[in-house]
Amino acid sequence: MKNNQNMFSGNFHSEHALPKKYGRKTPVTAPGPASRDMLRSMRSILASPLDYLEHVWRIHGDVIQFPIPHPTYLVSSPQGARDVLINFNRSMGKRTIQYDTLSLVTGLGLLTADTAEWKPRRRMLQPAFHHDLVMLSRNNIAAALAELDAEWTALTADGDAIVDIDQAMMSLALRITGSTLFGANLSAEVEKLTYATIQALTGVIARAKNPVALPMAWPTPQNLRMRRAIRTLDDAVAAMVNLRRQDLLPLDAPIRDLLDVLLDSENELSEQDIRNEVVTFIVAGHETVASGMTWAWHLLGQTQGECEAIRQDPARASQVFDEVLRLYPPAWVITRRAQEDVDIEGYRIPKGSLVIVSPWLVHRHPSVWDNAKIFNPDRFSDGVPLLGYLPFGTGTRICIGREMARFEGPLVLEHIVRNWDVTPVHSECVPVDASVTLRPKHGMPMRIARRLN
């Protein structure tokens, strides 16, 4: 092991200052908070995990071991994150509480499946995310934006109006996901499905935070809400699948979308497999993009001149969106299970350890980002850096919808900026709810007014 010099305070952490074990069996191989300090911080950890992770990172450095019986590590350096997600990818599995709990909603779909199940499924689904098919989604995005324009025009018929931009972006992203991936018009079900998604993911987080969560079969209030939400998602999937199966196509018809791939008889997927993948993309396909677009309006509302820059140069919207995802990465935490001993930044991570990588921290690391907390889209004027930027993960398990998200987000921003003035209602700081994705804790009211072009 090496000594870990904290880059912020200059404190020096020597292996000789560390206890030898946590509990009876867990060896201590990296610096970290003392058990009593972590216990005292438990309330703040649950209330604001982002603040706590940033706090311990700044005190203890880039590789931290938490003082709990099961070996658990936080890796925050850009190179350390690359080691976990790329260089030691074959030694890292996804059987963690994060993905096991999420699988209660999505099943073992592409997002939650471990390596053996994931590889063939990724190859199978990749054609639905071919570059040309992504480009064809432009028409679906335009149609969803036309619906948004109509709704906002009605709201502002007598002047400006206030909307929850978080809810608006969730609904917009769901419409785009439905039409692009499944060829389905979900407009009539948007409110119901967005609510079900939020309820399901709220249940996921509640269970992940509770070490003694009761089985889903138990009729607790939280379980009942979660089960109702899952039934709503299941009903939507069944309706889309049944409708598509009535739409008979020639055998040589080209792939139109993800649903075509899933229903291809050659892929021999079970009904449960199909359900799991559709729910995965309903949830992940719109929640992550919606999170990025929501925080974009928060940052644009705080920045003089950036909206006008987008109007003058639509390509600027891509730089803005990339910078938004740096500051507010939707997947703010990524977890892996070490399947063998590995060495990260000079520290031994034992087999069986839980390894946490937080893009929230990696995206603020001073070795890659100057003035990391400042919103500055110019950082991306030369493209996306290879190190220290992972809003969609990285390596072989990088998000399959990455290209689609980076295509969709800027188009939405550019269209709304060109046609609407969107300004904050309040000047106060917007608290972050670190749920499955990063969302504003109490919504994000914004004032909208039609622009006279």
C-alpha cells in the first residue's frame, strides 16, 4: 500500500494510523472515516449523500474505505474510476445492492444483468441504437416538442405562466422514448407513467437505504405503492407489445426500433425477458435524459447570455448539455462487486468488496477540471475528454443509449431556447434529491413566456 496525501488539506494518512480490521474479518487496506464519525454522520448521510461523499473525499482522498464490516470502498480519482470500469472490468460484477434493488422494478434487463447474461443481450439490442436509427429519431423529437409547444401555448394564452420544468422534461422525454424506441404514442399515458416511474424509483431508494427492508410480498405502505407502480409499467408494456404483434411486417422488413429487435423470433426471448427490457428502457430511457434537461434550465437560468449564445449558434447546445451532465450526472453513483483482489491507485481492494465510483466526485476532480464547480460549456469546445467524464458510465458497459441521449438533449434545449423564454421563479439554491438519478428535491418551478421571433 502507499501513503495517501490528501490533495485538499495536505493531511497525510499513513497505514500505521489505521485500525487493522473493521469487525472481526474485514481487513483495513485504505484510509477513511472512523466508525464513530460515520455513526454521528448517519443522519446527514441519509439526508444528503452527495454532501457526505464530497466531505469524506476532501478529507481522506481518492481511495476511501468505509468503517463497516463488509469491505466497501469509494474510488474518486479519474484514473481510479477508469481502472474500476475499464482496466479491471472483467474483475468487477454488478451484483450489488444498487442493481439488485433496481431489478425489483426492471428485472434482469440490460442495466442490471451481470456480465454473463449481459454480453449476448447487448449484442442483440445494439442494432436498435445504430447511428442511422438514432438520426431518424429527429422526427419523433420534433413531434414531441410540437406537443410541448401546444401545451405551453395554451398555458400562456393570457401571458406568462409557471410550470414545473422537472415534470415537463420528464413528460417530454417519455414521449420521445415511447415513439423512438417502441413506436408508441404515450401522450395519453404520460402523466400516469411518469408518476409510476417516480413511485417505483422512490421505492428502490427506500429499500436500498434500509438494511432490513421487508420482502416485497409484505403489504407495507411502501411496498404497496411500489407494486402498484410496477403494475402500471407492466400494463403499458403489455399494451405496446400486443399492439406491435398485430402489426405484421414482411420477414425482410428493416429494423424500425428496439421493440422490433425484442420481438424478433430469432432472438428467442421469453415474455419476461421482453418485459424486463421494455421496462428498463421506459425507466432508464427517459429518466436520465429528463434529469439532464431539467438541470440545464437551472444552470441556464443562472447564466447571463448563454441562451442567446445557443440562439446564435445551435451547436452551442451540445456543449451546454455536456457541461450540464458533468455538473449533474444523472447516474451519480456506479457500483461494482470485486470478483477477485485488485489494486486501485496503490490500494488493495479484496475480493468480494463493494466498490463505489461517483461521477459526481470524478467530475469535480481538480486533476482534470479547473474551477470544477463553475458552469462553463467552453470546456467542451474541443469535444469530450477521455478521462474524468463518465455521465453514461464508461468501458464495455457504457450506456447503450448514450448517443441517443446526446443527440436528443441538445435538440430539445435549442428548440425551447429559440421559441421560449424560461426563467427561474426563485433565486434560492435548488436542493438535489440523490435518488436513482439526480432530481430537484421539490420540483423546479420556472416561468415560461413565448418568444416573438
